[in-house]
Amino acid sequence: MKRPGALTSNTLTRPMITIMPIAIGVIVANLYYLQPLLHQVRSDFKIDTVATSALITLAQVGYAAGLAFLVPLGDLFTRRRLVVVIFLVAAAAMGLGSLVHSFVLFALLTVVVGLASVGGQIMIPFAADLADEGQRGRVVARLMTGLLTGILLSRTFSGVGAEIVGWRGVYVAAAILLVVMAVLLSKVLPPEAPRERLAYGRLVGDSFRLYRSFRELRRRCWFGALAFASFSVLWSTLAFQLSAAPFHYSNIKIGLFGLLGVGGLLAANAAGHLADRQRTRTVTVYSTVLILCSYVVMWFGRHDVWSLAFAIFLLDAGAQGVQITNQTIVYGLAPGKRSRITSAYMVNCFTGAAVGSLSAGFTYAHDGWSGVCILGAAVATLMVVPALLWRPAPASAN
């Protein structure tokens, strides 16, 4: 007899391996389309820099709320149906966002876009359930490669698209892609047996009780929150820097900087293989050092485009190395509660991202790019020191 929530098929098929990473990339891209377009959105709505950068924070706050209140539902409802509904909600929010001319309404829709962008975080533990124990790191890395590709291409896609059809046209195209993915996922995701009926409040509360249960989860939440904060410090302000003197770059050129996220793709796959070989501490140390080095390079090369490009490459590689290692570890802590543990972990990450983007917006408005570099280096330092001092705790340690 199947346990509640058991999969009717326990293997990853070729269509799943193909469609799931693409779908994850498509939905997570919603969080990043705005980043290279902030200066254009600022002009369209006639708002100041701090209010514009707050849009990134709102998307991240919405995403954190989705992680807290939607992702745990993956341990309650069949995930195929849940994922398809979330993709359709995201499509509706992006479509409406392309039409509104009220900044307040657009800001509210930005929260909804963030909330609905958690579809990928439901599919990742779904795939982890399907994967063999000795291959989980590589499977997670493959899906994270899809996620990172979505992040990488989202900025380039939005930058190029905005030059051709405007930033609103980018939102329309994103909505269409989400509908297409919803249809494909409804066809390829496997069905599941009826899941254990738990009270919703207990389900959500259990996500946060996991913090008390696992010391290694608390440690990985620390690294995850700061890695996301360091990532947001850069990408919440980069469009302002590149559109101003001495660069004066167009939307297309700003968007092309997203391609430097290839460093994250390389790091994700390497980290996945090393995590399967129990080299998690080594990856954590080197990844956090890369993040710190990236901000040092940004400081000294702040007026040189090649130095800035190299620093972005380093930052993406470091941030994603931390992320893949963290997820491989936390998914092994409570196999029967992977959606809830994803919620617990990722809420921390995007809380860090929201704080990072908000802090960066204020810092850039008052202290410019030099202040952003100092802020990013300070955040990175808070990762490097624990990475050098902490050692992995046993999975059962409290």
C-alpha cells in the first residue's frame, strides 16, 4: 500500500528532465525582468530611485510570502495540480502588469508576481523525491541550472525586448510563456496518490519548527540569506549604475550583463557533483570567498566595464555555489518533509534578498556605487568567517 502522497511513478522520465528545468527557469525569470529596466520604469511612472528599487524588494517579499504559505502546500496537495495553478496565476499577474498605469497597482501586482514565482520551489523537492539518493545533488543541480538559466536570460531577454517592444511588451511575452509551460507541465508531471490530510496551520507552522530541529538547517539558512542579500545588492542597483556616467548604456547593453551569470551555471553543476561526494564545506568556503572577492574587484574597477563584468561573473559563481550546496544538504535532513524544509530555507533566503535590495537602494541613492561595494563586501564577510569556522553538523543535531 502506498504511503500518503507517494508517487505513482518513482522515476524521472526524459520529458520531465527536459520540461521541469525549462519551466523553473521561465517562472523564476519573473523576479528578474525588472532589474535591467528599473531606469525605464522609473521614467514611465515618474517616480524616484528609492521607490523604483523598492519594486525589487516587493517582488522578493511576495516570493518570501509564497515560500512561507504556498510551498508547504506541496506536502498537502498533489503537486502537479498545485504547480499548474500557480503558473496560471503568475501569467495573469504579468499580463495585468503590462496594462496598468498606476504605480500603486503595479506595485501590488509585483507582490503577486513574486508570490506566484514559487512554482519552481515546489518542483525542485518534487524532483528530489524522484531522484535516487546517490544522484540527488546532480538532479537538484540540473533543475537549478534551469533556474539559473532563467535568471541569466531574463535580464538579457528583458533588456533586448524592451528596446523592441518596450518593457510592457516584455511582460506580455512572459505571460504567454507561463501559459505554455502550465499546459506542458499538466502533461508531463507524474500523478501522486492522495496525500495525508494535515491542518494548513499545522503544515505552515511545521516549516518553522524545523529550524529548532536541525542545527545544520539554521546554519545553511545563514549562508543562504546572506548569499541572496549579496546577490541582490548588486542586481538592485546595477541598472542605475550602467545607465549613468561614465557608461550611459542602453537597455540592450544592460541586459547583456545578465549573460555573465554563466559563472553561476558552471558553479551549480560543479557544486552538485562535489556535494554528492560530501565536499560541502570546501564548496562553501570557496564560494563565499568568491563573493567577497567580487565586491573587492567592483570597488577597484568601478569605472572599468571589464573589471565590473569579471566581478559579476565571480559573484554569480559564488552565490550559486553556496545555494546548490545548501539545498543538497537541507533536502537530506527530512526526506518526508521536503516541501516544508524548502519553505523554511527559502523564506530565509528571500528575506535576505529583500533586505539586501532595500539596503542597496538607499545606499546607492546616498553613497553611490562605492557605497554599494562596501555594503556587498560587508555582507560577504559575514559569510566567509563562519564558513571558515563552522563544520557540518550531523543531520540529527539540534
